[in-house]
Amino acid sequence: MPPRLQSFLANLGTLALIFAAFAYFATRPAPATAPVVSLVQTEATTSSQAAAANLPSPTPATTATATPKPVVPKPPAVQTPSDQITRIKNPYSFAPESSALLNSQARGALVNILCMSHSGSLSPISGSGVIIDPRGVILTNAHVAQYVLLSESSRIDLSCVIRTGSPATARWHAEVLYIPPVWVDAHASEINTPHPVGTGEHDYGLLLITDSADGTPVPSSFPALPYDTREAIGFQGDQVLVASYPAEFLGGLAAQSTLFPVSSFTMIGKLLTFSTNAVDLISLGGIIEAQGGSSGGEVVNAWGRLIGLIVTTSEGQTTGERDLHALTLAYINHDLAAQSQFDLPTTLGGDVAAEAQEFNSGTAPRLIQLYIDQILQH
């Protein structure tokens, strides 16, 4: 390929990615200066579906210029009758943790995933994730992991870094361990769509930390948060800790240099499902984490177990007007097994470095090409 065409493709790819990333949380017009690209998808329902599910009617999607327009949503998650779900009684043989310890452990495993063009002239793409294995396996959303996937291609001018701390500091690089091909097949066409919507179905991904980004040695063991994949381990009214790196209300420069994690306690509201009586999502209300950049953030129960992964939020001008949703670890575990033939414990029980290499050599090239084909069409 001629050098000029390669350069054009790289720049075109970056522009398309940046504009597409904005769509994952376009609930209000972009700020006038240095906007941060946010990465939480908007969830929507039709009025008839909302009535059947006892959910509020939809709010029209907003464009970057704040001009409202109706959307044609995908089939939404619907409320599961509480009498069909049985609470797990006495789920652990040990007492709940103190709030201080719970917060410390949750923040210790929390990461920020920042992707930007090599030129540095475009707004960053910022999301959250959680380390769930001491070898450096990060659980996040597919709509965040897709940018790490694309950064692995030399044809796209994009690089990603894993950051930790308060404020977030670049520490490591990572590669994709797994992203559901079914999600990419369904959503690659939206890479150029200004305001895609989604329910969160199949929207998870695994990353593997590979090397250092700051010159310090990669630790032999990372601070990992234990997880619980049991059904209904989180129930209506249970108090949980939610933590993420929200960036929607920051300028791009601030998100790069002074991005801080936030955490808050809230109670689980509705129990939601995609198509069965299983608890696939939980609603968390209008807390501060209900904003762009929180995608892939943590929902931790009183015993310090990860039970949910932030994935979508409803429309609203402020966080208080929104309803934050998280995929349950039970759903991620079941869906991972359905898509890859291996559930989460089995996946993490193997050689994750070899699994990442197999994915990136066998599956990733086709998925990356899907995105590039979409970029070239625009």
C-alpha cells in the first residue's frame, strides 16, 4: 500500500473511532472546549415495550448539537418479576467487610483504559475496567475493549494505556484476551454511527496486561478483585459499592492529567433480563458513576466480591436523572461459556497468555477487518 494511502487510512480511522466513541454516551451536547469522549452506551425502549415491562417511556436520543431525534432501539432488557428470583441466604461463611476496607480493595483493582491518536491532536477515549486475576486480567465492556483491539492494528492511528491511581497514571499496556465476536458482528457497523443505542447484551471483554508503560517492572502479581458468578447473588435492596473513572463532565486535557476514581454506596433496584428469568442486569439508580467513562466499572457486594460490571445508562442531563445498569457476573459467566465454550473460571484457570495469543492470531484479524471495512465506507 502506498505510504500516502496508509497515512490517510490511519488518520481516517482515528477520526471515525473518535466520533463513534462519542456516541456511547451522548446525552448532552459536547462541551465547547477539549471534550472528553465518553464510553457508556445509552439504553432505550419503545413506548409499547416500556409499558409492558413497567419501565418509563424512552427519551429521544440527542445529537452532538443537542437536536433531539427519535431512535429505533433494539429489544430492551425487561423487568423480571421478583417472585421468580430467589435470594441466596447466608451467601458466605464470613462476615461482610467494613466500608473502608471494601472501598480500598475495590479501588486497588480498578483501572482506567485511555486510548488516543498518536498525534495527540484528538480527544481521548476513556473507560474503566477491573482486574479480576493476579496475572493482570482486566474485565471491561466490549465497547471499551474494541478500541484496544483496534489499537493492535498498524492501519489505525490509535494507542491505549492502562492507568491506575488517583489521579490516574499510565502504568501498563494490554492486549485483548477475549471479546465476543457476536458483539463485534452486531456492532462493528456502528463505529461510524453518531448515537448508537444498546441493551448491554454480550457487552463484555477481557484484556491481559502485557508490559510496562512507565518503565517500572511489571508486578508478578496484580491486586485482583474476587468475583461471584452465582445467580441472584445481588438482590433488590442490597447495598453495593460502585466504583469507576467517570470522565464525561471533564475536558479532554483534565481527563488525561487529573482523572480521579470515584466510588459510592447505593442499593440495587430493578432486576433485569434480556430474554429469560435469569438476572442479567441490575439497576443502580442515578449515582455519580452514571456518566461517560464509567463503562467497565465495578459493582461490589458487602463481602468484597465483584458481582456487576457497569454497562449502560438511561438518558438524562444530569447523573441524578439517569438510571445506571450493570451486567451481572452471572450473565457474563453464562454468556462467555455460550460464546467460547469456556466459562469465566475455566478461562482464567488456563494459560491466559496463550489464550490471548490464540485469540489475536486466530479471531482478531477478522474482527479488525470488519471495523476497517466500515471506516473505509465513510
